[in-house]
Amino acid sequence: MAKNGFKVFDSDMHIVEPADLWERYIDPAYKDRAPRGLRRHSRDLAVQVAGHTFPPANRSYTNAITPIMTQQQDVYAASEAQGWDSTSQLQAMDQEGIDVAVLFPSRGLFTLGTSDLEPGLATAISRAYNDWLAEFCAGGPDRLFGAGMIPPHDIAGAIHEARRAVHELGFKTLFVRPNPVHGRNWHDPYYNPLWAEIEKLGVPLSFHEGGLVDLPQPGANFATHMLYHTCTHSMAMMLAAVDVVGGGVCARFPGLTVAFLEGNCSWAPWLLWRLDEHWEMSAAYDHPDLTLAPSAYFRRQCYLSVDCDEAPAEAVTRYGLEDRIVFSTDYPHADSKYPHAVERFLHMPLAEQTQRKFLWDNCARLYGLAGEDPGPTLA
């Protein structure tokens, strides 16, 4: 379907799960504790799980996000009328000009949002979501690809679910939120068996932030949506990048690819410069296992996503990161520019070759779909 001569690969498109997904799909042994989606208003994405409501209903920032979503109702009316099914997803992709998309959750981003979950329940929540997503993707098998949920709460369960998601369900990536669970950093040896398994599976590990939960999040101290949301996604990704790259995960697992999604990319040149500065200063004492500068590991193994109107992203092309940036629309969340995201991106001050890399080539490489965009075909 090329848009203005460009093929488009959405690295991070979202679905809207039915509110009763986990009640219908979860292992019967955990049905009494299944997450339950709320239906307080149109496009309500909140869930109740383990005695929590995420995002918390008593936070004043919800006073902003609810009317923002309501104002967008006309944009998403057709999708909502179809129950956000896979047919509506494909129609939205056609409207936006997207050829292929990897799908991440909406409600599902909240369901593992607390350290309180019993490990078996966390795995059951992940498994139920993945089963539903596989059925959803079957509605567009050449265009819709899944991102499998894995639980940091249960390493054995996460390893088993990672294998199943890739080998049986055909998913293209595995994801976790960037927020530490049980206070563990991602470079903690506790996670080594999981990183080793994902490396062996040959799919990327994707970090994807979401709304307010009961886990550490930058900006959670702010009460308003404007202040909180300015911080949480990008700054959580910055912390995860320092953790994974500076903490030695990439050094220990050189075949592991890591994507930091829905957190912008313009911060990367500064953060990698600063991380390299501190590597030069104290890594010999703190992290002698890092034989390369952190920025070298990042350029070798990591990817970042760019927003459609992220004007400062022009800077990444001057810092050796042009081949590590992937495009996303964030459909159908409140900050998405759908159905004009691709159009707005094409007005960014980027060279055509760079636009082609961001819109297709880098995404195809990240997710293992062979073939670069050859450009428009001449008649």
C-alpha cells in the first residue's frame, strides 16, 4: 500500500482488548483472580487486578485524560462500533497508510502493574492475553503481528511463555514494562536465564511503558496528566537503557536485541554521551565487564521509536543512530495523531533515505521481516 511512495511499518500499534478478556481466556484455576476491564466511559482502558485499579481512579490526572479521549470519539467511532476487532484494525491501517504493524496492548499494559502478583497468576495473565492476541492477529496474518507479554514476576513462567509465544504463536517480539518489579534492576543476575532464552529465540526484547501503576515510575509524584505524562514514558526508557546497557546486559548477551518503544528517541545522543563519560571515569572500578563504551553496545543491539512529529529527532542522524530508529503511530491512544501520523512524519526535516529507514527498513530488521523498502516503482 505505499504512502506517498513509502512503505510503512508501525513498530508499536495498539489494540483495545475486550474488558472481559482475562475472565474468558485465563486458566480456570485463576479465574476468580482474573483482571477485569472497567467500562466507566467510552474507551475506558482501566483494569482491576490484585485489589488495585490501574490507573488509579482517585488521581486528578484522570480529569484531563478522560475528556481528551472523549474529544477524539469521532476519530475512533468506526473502530469502536466494530468492537475494536481485527477488521477494524486493518481498516485503520488502510486509513493511515500502514502496511504492517506489530501490536501491543492497551488494558494489558496495566495487568502486571504491581509486585503483589503471585508468580503463577502473573504467568496466567500473560498466557491469557497472548492466546487472545494470537486469535486477533489471525484476522490479518500477513499484516498483524503480535508482541508477547511475559511476566517479570515469574522467571520460569516467563521463559516458558516466551518459547510458546515465539514457536507456537509466531509473535515477533516479547515485551515488559520498564518499571522495576520487586525492586530488581534489569541487569540483576536474576534475569539472566530469561535474557539468555530471548537471545536464543532470536526475537527482540521490547520495553514498553504505560499509564500509572503500582511500580516505580518517573513522574508519578505529579498529580496532573500534563506533568506526569511529560516524564513517565521517555524517562522510564532512559532509566531502562542505562540499566540494560550500562548494567552489562548487552555485553553478557551480545545476540540480544532490545527495543525501547513509545519513549521518544531525541534524548539518546545526550544520554549515551553522558553514559560514556561515566564509563570512562569509573567503569574500571564499577563495571569492568564493559569492554566497549556503552554507546557502542547501544548502536550494536538497541532500537528506539520516533513519534510522528518529534522534530528534535533530526539530531539522532548525526550520532550514528540512523539505523536504530523505528516509526510508531501509537494508535489508538490519546496522544496518537491518527489518521494523519504518517502524513505528519513525512513533513519532518529528514532526508528521504532517513524517512525510508525509519518507516520501514529499520522496523523490518528489528522484527525479522526480510526485505528493505525498495522505494517507489517507476511505471
